[in-house]
Amino acid sequence: MNMYAKQRSCVLNEDRLSGLPDDILIHILSLLPLKDAPFIHTLNFDQCMFPEHDCDYYLEAGRPDYDERFVHSVRHVLLRSKSPTIHKFCLKFHFRLSYSFWQRTSNSTGIWLYYDFLRSEKRMANEIGTWIQFALNKNLEVLDLSFSEHGTVGPQALYDLPNCVLSCPHLVELRLTHCTINAKKKSKLKSLKTLYLNNVVLMDQSMDYILSGCLMLEELTLQLCYGHIRVVLLNSNLKTLKLDIGWFRQRIHVSCPTLLSLDKSGAVEVLHIANVASIAEVSVNLNLIFDFDVYKDYQGIRTFLQTFTGAKTLKGSFETIIVYKFDADEYWNMVDAPVQCLIHHHLKTVEVAGLVKKKFVIQFLEYLLRHSMVLKKMKIFAKKETSKIFEYEERLLNAPKASASAAVLFY
């Protein structure tokens, strides 16, 4: 071996981790993903002493197949932890062992092994529960749990959230994806400020029980959740509500006097909103299906606008499936009076994106221009592709305006 090769070999075998300061080691370990268990074992955690400082844990299984090595790695990390507190605990796990089973065997063979997988799935749920409880016992502030689903459609979240999560007084942020919540009593999340639920099955009155104990909650996101949904917060600090509603939803009730911003997307048969006079910004993604000479969807838009009497900013994105002919001009001409947020000197900014070149959208924007008394800006975001764009631009620029200072801007 020549001198250069020897020097290169020494450099490759040099242990550069042991000489790093504790703060840097903490940062490296806290950002380490557990996607590749064999790679983790090569780091030799016995030599990496976990300092007694606050830590973040990011645990992620990179494949849908059940991997016992990942489980052993998580156990190894948690057992070696000497941190008195944990700031953030993030777990991304494919909790569906039966999926792994069907990937490995055919329908005609080995069906008896399926029940072994189901029993293993139950043991895995208990194992995950111990991980979560471990983190909660360390004065955890941020909990992020994501149990990805494979091969399922609809409300089939298989992991049941442990009750201890809803009884943690230290949590400031809680993010849950693909799990089931079956709350039986008022939560104790007295420090919680941010709650994010994505594809979560809410059993019975779980939503009411959760929110009743979140008096410090400031931001709530409900994305494609299943079950009975009521957002009723009469004595709270909630400022931002984001609703992404699936087509299966029939009724959602919202009541919150402190709400400042509402972001709604999706379609719902009945969206009952009350006690929201403080809202200043409304964002809505409108999915409209026009039925035969029935103005239910546009009536819903008008009712939606009437609810927010103090709104200063309206952001809209239009997506539609036009089934029958619909004359928006005729509808808006039948409206006896403009909605309150337009005439009570509140609405100042309108932002529109999506299918803005459609006739019914232009007619709706003309209605806003005719009745918005203090409108300052109407911002329209659209791709310039055809000559029709110039036609609708000219139409909106020349439309009658209730506000002399209203400017129509195209992006």
C-alpha cells in the first residue's frame, strides 16, 4: 500500500463523531430519520452517549411492510435516552400489518397466517402506546403521529389513539393523521395551541370532548375527517380555523366569537356558521355543481357571505362541474339586497383564483364590484392563454363599481 492509500485509509477510519461538542451531537441525533434500520445499527449508539438535554425525536418507517428492525431501533433509542424532557416526538409509521401479509401471500394460500398478523397488529398498537407514553412522561410539547394507510378507502383508520394523549397538560401542538379518536370525557389539553387532524375518525361526541378542554387553542385544522363535527368554542382563544371537507360530509356546525380567519375547501350539504362576527379574513375553495334551474349552490354562496358581516378580505378559488345551464346574472338580479359585508364598509380586498374565466365567476365578481362600498383591490390570478382572457379583463375593468377607489388587478 502506498503512502497516499495509507493516509486515505486513516482518514476514512477516523472517528470524527466522538470529538464533537454535545450540542452538535444532540442536533445530529435529533434530525436522524429511522428509515433504514441497518444504517442505524452501524452508528453504534453505545458509543453515542445521550446527553441529559432536551431532545427531538423523528421516527419514520420508510416502507409499508412491517420491519421488526425498525421497532428494535426505536426501542434501542428510547431505552438509551437520558433526557429529562422531550420537546418534539414525531412518529410516521405504516400501521397495517395485514397489508404486509397480503403483499406476501395469495388469497388461496396461508389464510390462517392472517390471524397471526392481526394479533401482531394488536401487539404493535400496544408497543406504539408505550412509545407515546414515554414521550408524554418527558413533559412533551409537540406530538406528531402519522399512521399511513395502504389499500383502504373511507373511514378505516385502524390505530386507536391512546386516552393518555388527550390528558396531557403539557402539549402545545398536536398533529394526528390516520387514526381513530374515541373520547369519553373532557380532554385536559390546557396548554394546547395548535390542533391538526387529517383523515381522523371522530367517534360519537369526541370532537366536543376534545375542544371542551382546549381553552388556549389558537389554530384548528380539520382535513377530511370523519364523524360528528361540531366546532363550538364560546370561551376560547381560537383565531384560525381550516376546514377541508370531503364530499361525504352532510353537516358541520361552527360557533366561535374569537375567530379571525376561516379557510374552507370542499363541499358540505349544510355548513352552519354562527357567532363569528370577529372574522376579518375568509378563504373559500368553491366546488360548485349546478343542478337543473335550482340555485342551491349560489344560494349557499350568498348565505356564506351574509354570515361574515365584518370580513375585510375575501379569498376564493373556483372549481366546478357544470351539469346544466346556469344563468348567474339572472340569479344575482333576483337578490333583493347585497350581503352585509359589502355595504357596511368592511370588505376591502378580494382575491380570486381557479376558473376565473368562466362566465358564472365573472358574473359573481361583477356583483361584488357593484355592491362593495369600500373595496380597494380585486386581485385576479389566471393564466393568460387565449383571447378570451382579454375579453373578461375588459369586462371587469369596465364593470360598474360602488367604490370609486376599487382597482381590478390581473396576475
